[in-house]
Amino acid sequence: MAVLGDSNPNWRPDSYSEETFGCRVDFQFPIAKLLDFTADIGSLEQSCNPFAAVILAHMGSINTLGSDRYRWKVKLVKGLYDRGWDAERVRKLFRVIDWMMDLPEDLQLVFRNDLETIEKEKLMPYITSVERLAMEEGFNKGRQEGIEQGIEQGIEQGIEQGIEQGILAGKVQLVQQLLGDPEMGLQELSKQSLSEQQRLLDELQHRLRQRQSKTT
């Protein structure tokens, strides 16, 4: 099946042909046009089918920008909690919505605060972080810990190196969390050189990109 996520209602390819040296292959396949499901938004918002949330996110991604997209995204995420789904399903659908409905940095910050408010109201801490913002928080945490470590050493060079190592350590720990890997402690990471930390981070980020490309 081909899922058509474009905005042209008349584009409906349902076959593929290839011909070489007199040999011809014809392949026909069923299609699902997302636009066909958007006539009744109310039904989609009430539906317990997870694919309804994906269709609504698709509608928001092609029909909204800026503050309108932000409001649509908040409404969609709130709806994930209102449906009473389990934590794992909410997390998976949230990742899809977050990927499809990208926001400018300032609105993404506001969206994170709204998400925290929704979780407090629902008493459901399902989504532990907005990944891009969590990365920034990890960097800041690592930077702060690196500064503190450097100050304790009392050496200017140690402060600078501690900051760099703290930033890298924060990145490594966060990507490990996103991958579900056992998290390395700061003490263990601090024993590695900057080049070793960077090599580890590169490997982890490569794995994360591969996993995200498979899920999308």
C-alpha cells in the first residue's frame, strides 16, 4: 500500500511500470490518500484509532504555520492524553507529531511549557522530554557540572577542559537515554579524553539517526 501525504487531491498514482529490452513489469498497488480522511475533523479528534492522530498531524503540517501550528500541535498532544492510551503508545505518537509539526525555537519553548502543564493536569508524566530541548538541557547541565569540576580543581586549564568534557558528557548521557542504553556516569566519562568522548558521541548519534529514519 502507498500512503499519499501530499496536498494535491488529484494526484493518485496506483501503478508502476518498468521496461527494458522488450521485458515489461507492471505493478499495481492500493493507495491511502490522507486528504480523503480529513473531511470530518471532529470524528478524527474523537477516534481511538492511532492513525487518526497521524492524519491530524499531517493536516496541521500542510495547513498551518507559526502560532497556528503551535495551537494545533498543543491540541493534538493534549488529545493523546484524553484518549486514555498507555504510556508507550502516547510516546510513539508524540514522536511522530513532534517530527511532522516542527516549530520555531521560540514557539517550541512555549510548547514545552504547555506540555509540562498538560502532564501535571493529567497526572501522566508519559513524555519525559521534548527531544531537541532535552538536548539543550543536557548541554547546559553538562556545562554547569564541568564548570563546577573545574573550579574544584582550581586551575584555569582545568576549568576550560572541565567545561568541554561536561558538555560532551551531557550530550553522551542524553543520547544514551533516547536510545534506551545504560547511561554512563559522569565520573566514568570524565576519565575519557575529549577525542574519545567525541568518538563515542558520534557513534551514538549515528545510531539514533538510523533508528529515527527507520521509524519515520
